[in-house]
Amino acid sequence: MEKIDRKGIIGKSFIFLIITAFLMFLYESFKQLLFPHISIWASHIITIIIVSAFGSFLSYFYFLSTALKAMYAKEIDRRHQYQQIITAMNKNLEETVAERTESLQQMNEELSLAKRKAEEANRLKTVFLQNISHEICTPLNAIIGLSGIIENNYDNKDKLVSYSSIIKQNGTDLLGLITEILDASRLESGKMPVLTEIVCIDELMDELKVFATGLSERLKKEGVKFIVNNYNCPQNAIIATDKTKLKRIFTNLIHNAFKFTHSGVVEIGWAQTDDLTFSFYVSDTGIGIDDEQLPLIFERFIQIDDTLTRKYSGSGLGLSIVKGFIDLLNGTITVKSIKDEGSIFTFTIPDKIYETDASILVGKIDMGRYSN
């Protein structure tokens, strides 16, 4: 809307004053022409007569001028109010447009982020399928190839034992890979059950020693020493949790530790931080992990080297399954690593003793230690 010129309108209200002055000028000129020698008293009388004659007209003209002046002032105020309303509406409109623009920008950023994540997930799945194809084909080729060789070596017991052992190991590796894929699928769908039982930690550590010894021989890690450190914990300590998942957590971490350690030590240990929480760890003196890679190592399909020519084999599901199992057991896990020096994975598992069915505790645990 066009701005109102207040000074211009007010100036128009004084037209009457200008006209009045002009009329007075004409009156004085007319009086001097007609009555050049008239006396002052006669001049006053003539003025009174003229004013009386034209008084009504002047009064009306003055009233009209005053009314116009008031009307102009009212119009100015009205337009000023409209101007304020329009200004406020414009401001609100600008604010609304700014908010919507910001909202659209945020939505665009979120869509862009979602697109990048989807593209990265698609890339990782493609890499995973490539890797998993290799991981599946390798043991299958060994099984198929050695099965054919066995046919020609029935009379050689030593070769039969050796080939059978290789077939068995490759079959075990293939089964482990399939198990990892199924576990990852169950974790993603939220249909992984938790079966709580009483677990003797010393017995679990003994089982892990056997596993680590066999793994070290299979991976030919003679230069890597395996240590179990109990930190002076009490003997025959027990924890109520899912043993299968707790053992899988340890075996996955131990397998990674041996795989990435060429010399030095792989160590596991535990401590009871309080009556209801146990802390476990797996450390190694291996190649370590870059700082920028640490936040990603528990993601599915993530591998430090995901190229087809990578040095270390694996599906990329091991650590994501570890994290998934620990979450299922209501625990936590942290990792610290120094490049070329080693890594340590520390995780806590709560003791579910108070949530365990009393029928499975009979003969397995002295409840007196939990009576305080």
C-alpha cells in the first residue's frame, strides 16, 4: 500500500486560511478603490456590514474546513492503523516463510542423510555378499575337493585321517558362518531368545582355554601366548545368565584377537565389580584399530579392510553379534585400542540370580552369599 503523506494532507486543511487571506486582500483593495477618502469609522462600519452579510458563508466555510480537517486526520489514523496491520501481517508472513524454509531445509538435510545412509547400507550389503560368497566357497571347495581325493586313498589311513580332519574343520567353519548369519538375522528381527542358567565362571574359563588352544593351532599362532587372569577372584564363582551367548561373546572376541595378533599375548580375565555385576575383558597385542574406525566396529557388515584382496578373512558380523548379545544380556561393552600396539574389549554382564527360577538353583548355588 502507498504510504500516507501526513504533511501533505494537513497542508490541504489550511486551504481555507489561504482563501480567507485572499478574500481579505480583495476586500481591502475593493474598499480602497470605491472609498479612497472614507474615514476610519466609516471603514469599520462598512467592514461590519460586509462581515455581517457574508458571515454565514464564512462560518459555513470555516465549519466545512474544520470538518474536512477532522476527516483528513481520521483518514490518516485509519490508514496508519491499516499500515500497522499490514506491517504486522507481513512480519508474520515473513516469519512463517522463514520457519517453513528452515523446516524444508532440515527435511532436505534429513532426506540427504537418509539417502547417504541407504547408499552406504546398500554398499555394505554388496560388500558383505561378496565377502560371504568367498567365505562360503572356500570351505565348500575344500570339502568337495578333498572328498574327491579320498575316493582314491582308501588304503592310506594317514591320508584319510588328514583329509577327514580338514573336511571336518572346513565343515565346522561353514557351520559357524551360517550360524553367524542366522544370529544376525534373529538379532535384527528381535527374535533372539535369552535362556538364563547358572554358569560357573571357572568352568567357562576352562572351556575357553580349550577353544583358544585349538584356535591357536589352527591359525598357526605359535608365537601368541594365551593367558587367563582371574584377578584373585573367588573359586567356583557363578553368574546367572545365558551361557551360550556369554561363551559366544568370548569366542568371537578371542577369535578376533588371535586373527589380528601375530606375536605377543591374548589375555582374558574377569572380576566381580559388585554382588550383581561381573566385568570381563579380552585384550591382545595385535595390530590395533584406528581411532576413526572405533565407533564403527560394532556395526553390521563393517570390516577395517572390506576389499576383495583383504589380508584378513571374515564375514564382518562377529563384533556386531557380540554387541547384540551383550545388549540382550543388559550389559555394556567398551573398547580401547592403540594402532600397532593392541586392543582391549571390556564388557559387563549383570547377574540375574534374583530373576532366576529357584528350581534350577537347587544343588548348584549357596544362596547364603546373596542373603545380605
